[in-house]
Amino acid sequence: MPPRKTQQIAVFSVLVAVCLAIQILPRPLGVEFTSFLTFSTGIIFGSFLGASFGVAVMIINGFLSPWGLAGINLPFQMLGMGIIGAGGGLYKMTNGSNVRFFGETAVMGAFLTLIYYMITNMGFAINLMLFTQFSPLDAIIISQISGAFVTLMYIISNTILFGFGVVPLVSAIRKLYGGEK
């Protein structure tokens, strides 16, 4: 059996590759799997690696995405996804499939998605300030209001995805790999 550190690197690398592959696939507006995989990685490997996972995925995607460069919004995306990964590490889901965990992860998905989009909408506000004549307050208000509908769509999607997906994914990876308890 390979040493535990080698298994950890292998599982982590596969999760990064899967996440990046999923990011380039076409999907409906309001549906994404990066937050789900980042949060789950945080649960499995802890806050530091969860945050590192989120930041790494956003950096790679920010420069290599077929949809184009992330631009000035990239640091905000990195920060937001890092928070989601760290949040997964702070969430202490013990082994098992207790119904409570399904509800808790759904609520975490909604909350962390809201935080992520509030942060990334701030990146849009900076774009508005740099390339228009909007004042900082106006730019923040406009960015949050204009992003509200998409943010709501992602909150709904991630609430469902986290609620139904995190517990089975984490349980499966823990059985396969024996990740942190």
C-alpha cells in the first residue's frame, strides 16, 4: 500500500483535475461544481488544503479557461473560493450519512455561495470604478444589484448540490482513501 502522503497527493490531484475538467464543460446558467468540490476537499483534507484547492483551481481556470481570462476579478474569485475550501475544513462532518449532515451542508452551500458572489461582485464594482465614472458606493450598489439574480440562481443550485452531494462524495472518498476524520 502506498504511503499515506502519496495517497493524499494522488486524491487531491485527481480532484483538481476533475474540477478543472468540469469547469470547461457547458452547463446551465447557475450551475457549477467548483464550490461543491472545493468544500468537499476542505472537509477531507482540512482548511489549508481546502483553501489551497480553491485558490489553485481558480488561478488555473483564470488563465487557461476557454471562456477567456478572468481579468481583474481573478483575485476576488481566488479569495471567495479559498473561503469555501477553508469553510469545508472548519466544518466537522463525522463519518456516516446522518440526515443532519445533509441539511447542514445545504445551509453551508447557500451561505458560502452568498459570500463568494458578494466578494466576486466587488471585483465587478472595481471594474465599474476603473472604466466608468461611477463613485465607489454607486459601483458597489450597482454590482450587487446587477449580480443578484445570478447569485440567487447559484445559491439555489449549490444548496441542492451541497445538500445531496457533499455527504456521499466525502463518504466515498474517505472509504477509498481514509481521509481526515
